[in-house]
Amino acid sequence: MKTSKHRRITPSSSKAALGRDARREIEDFQRAIDSYADRFAREPHLSFEQHWFRLAATSRLADGEERRRS
């Protein structure tokens, strides 16, 4: 018999995770809005979407590194 490799998520923990994810996405978007003008001045070919996605990816990588250190 196969055993599941997936961890079970309780409804309360999934709501908390969704809330954290939503807050992170809003914060990433706000940082992108605040910093895009300066970045565009240096790299005019860079779209806002590219800038936002790069910030978000950097944020998630940094968050993952912090979790591993704890």
C-alpha cells in the first residue's frame, strides 16, 4: 500500500497560509510600485511586470533562506 508523501493541511492553517501569501504579494506589489521609477531610469527596457516579478522572486528566496536558518 502506498503512503501519502503530502502533509495534511488543516482548514485553519491553510487560511493562515493564504493570508500570509496575500500579504506578501501586496507588499511585493507596493515595493515594485515604489521602486519602479528609479529602476526604469536605469533600465528603460524593463517592464513593470518584469520588475515586480523579480522583486517577488527575490523576496521569496530571501524568505526561504531565513526559514532554513531558523
